[in-house]
Amino acid sequence: MPGEPEATPAPRSWNTSCCVVGGGPAGMMLGYLLARAGVEVTVLEKHADFFRDFRGDTIHPATTDVLAELGLLEEFLRLPHTEIPELRLGIDGQTFGLVDFRHLPTRCKFMAFMPQWDFLNFLASHARQYPAFRLEMSTEATGLLRRGEQVTGVRARTAQGEVEIRADLTVACDGRFSLIREHTDLPLREFAMPIDVLWFRVPRSQDAPPTLGYLGGGQIVLAIDRGDYWQCGTIIGKGTLPRVQAAGLADFRDRVAHAAPFLAAGLAALTDWDQIKLLSVRSNRLKRWYEPGLLCIGDAAHAMSPAGAAGVNYAIADAVATANHLALPLRTGAIAVADLQRLQRRREPAVRRAQALQRQQTRQLARLSQGNPPIQLMRLISNTPLIKRLLGRIVGLGFRREHIHSPRLTDHR
């Protein structure tokens, strides 16, 4: 009737067996594996593409073995990437080899550095070969759907309006600041971190040895070769960004150049603090990773420190284990809380050990950035192959490797 307000249109509704929230490494790998197993899966990514700076670029030997088990390794290695067989640290002009991957029982005896957007696009392109896979870009989850204690899906915002996505299982893969997790009562344990990281680009003006980290003048600098520029990170004390900014950009550039002299010429391109982004280092772990109808994996379940660059590796391992355990229950529509409990029992011990090691590594990084570098210790490690190989296993493989055991439907094309 005239004068009456127009009724708000009802949200659209989609149905799927599994709704994966977040198109990062865990989400894209899980979506691919479930679709490969014939499970209807919808992956939601809130951005229009995967292009974001300051994401983890490391592909560990354990992950390249997973790609090999999937028959994807040769194609993956044809993408632009850098192969690092040994992680080295440069200290005041000296170089020390600390982590050796060359003796691992893996197909690739190196860590690969590849822009994460290339890795995610690679996974998405292969997942789209399966009719059970659906990737919805520019689709942001805004809340959970529930029926009593059971999570039955998510609400999401798209360019066309609101949508309700109903699913037998919702998997939160939406990172360390997980919105899905915030809509639950799952208890979260935070671990204090003494550092933050500043990320920035430096135009490439000269080559440098294949050394990942540099230390000098109380500054630790990470430099990742991106072809025509260096993706750089430097460690600062937790919450000290205002102090760093107050000292001025010139002081910041000088400190970075002291640690990594080959960056000196390119650092002149840093003329505004807007070019330097803060990564607030965070480490936490859910005490319980699940509710009925809901599972959290990757950073949504256990945010990792940047130390050891382990986050992507553990996220991929979570996804592989999730597909191994849940593909068949999802195909039969018989997913149970006990299935989610078993998954956490499998993955949590490895995550606990990795996070404990990372806390120790992070404290060491904080000390290194505040005092004189332990040259003698670095020399001892560099000259002891057994220690370097042990560190290579811990960094390259993680504490519990996961292998592909989820089924594959062969009639997908």
C-alpha cells in the first residue's frame, strides 16, 4: 500500500557440503583436496584477487612433497621462484650457513620463495578443474548460521548483496584475525611476543648473495628477491613503531643499510612512512579448534610467529590432514564432532612444539636486535654440518609431516 516501507529482500541462499572461509594457503589447499575427492566445497575470499604484499612467500620441502604427491610439482616449479638450499645469515660482512636443506629425504632439497599470490592462483587453477569446486571472490563472511548448538553455515556479503551459505561443515581459514573465530566462544590462548616486523619494498639496484637475513648495527633485515625489487622486513621491539618513526626515515634507512649494505642505493626510494607497513607479530592457539559443524585450521586455529617462516607449512599440513580425515564423512553427509576431535588430536601436538620453538627463536631475535651478535655461536653452527642438517629437518619438514591420503575421483573432467 502507498506509504508502507518496502520489504527488505530475503538473502539469497547457497548450499554446499563444506564452506571454507578464507582463500589463503590453508583454504585453497583444502578446497582443492576436497573437490578432488568429490566433496562439494565453496571457498570464500573477501578480496577480488590474491595480490597482497607482505604475505608468506615460503614453500617448504614438506609442501613441495605434497605437490609432488598430487602430481603438480613439475608444473609448480615452472613458475618463477627462487630456490634456497641453505638459509644463511650475514653479520657485518661475514656470512654463516645455519639451516641446510640439502640432505632432506624430500624431492626438493631447498626452500622455494614464490609470491604467495602465484601459489594461490596455481592452486585455484587446478581446483577449478573439478566440478565440485566453487571459488567466490569478493565474498566476505560476516557471521555464522546456527541451528541450536550446530553451526549450519555462514552469512556473507557479495557485490550482489547478502547471501546465506548453508553447509554441513564450515572451516575457518581466515587468518590470525579470524572473523569466524570471533563469532564463537572458542577459548584462545595468547603468547606474548617481544617483536613486530616492518615490511617494505626496495628497488633492486644490485645483486646480492643468496642470504635471507642480515644483521648489523642492532638491526635484523630480511630480504626476499622479487626480481626487480627486494621485499624486505626488519625487526623492531613490540609497540616501538612510534619511537622508530620519531627518529626519522633517514635514521631508519641508515640502520637498514648498516645491516644490509647492498640495499643502500635502493633505500633512497623510501620517502614516506606510508611505504612501510607494520606486521604486528602475534602467536596464539585455540584450546579447542571446533564446534559442531565448525572447524578452525591454519592461523585461525594457531597464529604463528614469522620466526622460521613456518606459518604456510603448518597451514598446508592442516589442510592435508583435514582432507584426509574428513573427505569421506563429508561425502556421506555423516560429519561428526568426533571427526573434528580426532583432527585436532593429530595436529595440535606438532603445532604446540612449533610454537614453543618459535617463542624461543623470537626471544633470540629480540636479543640479537638489542645487543652484539653472537659471532662465535654463529661460526660454531656454520661449521657443524650435523646441527645445520638438524635445523634443516625442523624448518623444512616441521614436526609432523602430512601426506596425501584423501581419495581422488578420476572422472572430473
